[in-house]
Amino acid sequence: MVRVVATSSIEISIVIPTLDEATSLAQTLIAARERGAGELIVADGESRDATRDVAARLADAVVLAPRGRAAQMNAGAAAARGDVLLFLHADTRLPDGFADAVARALADPHVSPEASPGEVNGERDFGRAMRRIEEELEAAGPDASRNAHFVCALAVCWPDGHSEWFEGRVDGLLVWPPRGGNGFGYDPMFVAAGRDATFGEMDPAEKHQISHRADAFRKLVASLL
């Protein structure tokens, strides 16, 4: 029986594209149920492990699709019954209150349903996005963690089928108000660990030495040499 989350008159269908995700998928689906998720759809792209068996036990629907994130997401969306689609990585745990957060975002007249968190009416507005983060931190109270990090993931796929991936990360804190006009996105409110200046205040060359992208590419280059 399909159980679809109803929050403020919206129904949310969660679509999870998978490829050989048997080791992490069960916990993702279980955690989603525990947090009130309704319709869970796994869109599998020809997994060779037990992913489909796990999905058959814990999801509401399992759809098969050609391997490829976009094709799998489209297949899952086509099978969904809800009003709103939430796409989730197979190793990602939904936070408590996720459905209410989705409902609040959709109720905001300035937010397009198709927009990313940094878009307003189809145009990027990271000033507004940063304000929303600060408002949520203030609402969470003085003990709310301001720890934050940027992550960059790179993948190299060789013609023989071998693949490698490299993750770069930079940890830091969120500050308010934003400082600096360099960089982009959330840079003006992010201070990397051990630094005093935000990414928005840093000279681009200095930022690139410690950024998550630089970290990922250093690991990639070291592997190829």
C-alpha cells in the first residue's frame, strides 16, 4: 500500500536513483520512514548487487531504468503519485521535519518550485539564500551549530570500466553578516577553519589554495602521476 506524505495539502513522493547501493540503501529507506516519509520510489539503473531486493522489501515501488542519473530520476518521477517530487541520494538521511521544511519553501511566494536554494523567480539570489540560512540558525536558538563545510567530488572513469573518485572538503563556520564581495554563492558567510577572513574577503588565489575544489583536484592529480 502506498503511503504518501500529506503536509499542508501537498503530497511528497521521494525518488531514489540507485546503482549498486545495497550497503547503504536499507538505512536510507528505514530512516526516511522513521521521519514520516510516505511514497518511496527506488529507480534502479541495472544494479549488480542486492539493491533491488532491498528496495523491494522497504520501498513502495521499484522501477527499472537505463543506467544514468537523469534517466533513472525521470523514470521514478513518472511512477510517482505525489504532488511534489523529492530526489534523494541512496546514502543520504532525511532530517527530522523535512516535510514541513518542503511545505514552507513551497508556500514562499518568492520561491519557484523548480528553483535551487539560491534562486528566486528563476534567478540566483544568494544574498537571500544566506539570509534564510541565518534566519533558520537564529530560530534554532543560541546553541545551534554553525559548523559548515564545502565538498567537491570528482570521478574518473576509464575506458576499461575502472573508475575512481576523489573528494575534497574544507571545514569552517558560518558567520553573520556576510563579508566580502569576492567568490560566489555562500562564500561571504563562510570562514574556513584556521582563517579569519571569509571566502568572500579572500583574494581568489588564496581561496583556491585551500578550497574544496583544490583539495579534490590535488588528490586527482596525485593519483594520476
